[in-house]
Amino acid sequence: MPAMLASCLVLLSACGVTGGMTPPRPETRTPIEISAKEGEQLRRGMRIYLESVEGIVDAAQQNSMAQVARSAKRSGMDMLDDISISDALKLPPEFKY
């Protein structure tokens, strides 16, 4: 546990979180125009990706490769079945790749 805490502190320090003030980064994000329904669908997909990554990490810590595969499959290509082509075309290439 102390090693994990030390690792976290090193990472946070490198990000400037625990240190002094760091200058703000210039804004590089590009807003996208989507409907409320499309926004909810996008957020739902992001939640699934997050849950999938959490499942992969937990399963890897337990050395359960079968569970790693099941967790990874949750955020695989099957997720794209719910996305219409017109919705996908609205997103800029930087968002998709």
C-alpha cells in the first residue's frame, strides 16, 4: 500500500496537482453540435467504456484473463451497432480516431 501511495504522489506531482501553480493550458478542444439525445447516447457509451476499463483492471489484478476478456468485450465493436451513420458523420475525425 505505501508503494502505491508513493506512486500516486509521484504521478500527481508530475501533473502539477500537488505542486505550486502551473500556467493554464491553451484550450484545444473543439465543440461539437449534437442533440440532447445524441449527447446522452455519447455519455452512456463513455460510462460503458469506463466500466469496461475498471473491469479489465480489476480482473488483471486478480489474474483472471477470462474476466479481462468479458470486460473488454463490453466496449467492443458491438457498441457501434446503436450508432447511426448520420450521428457518426457529425463527429469530427479527431473525436473518432
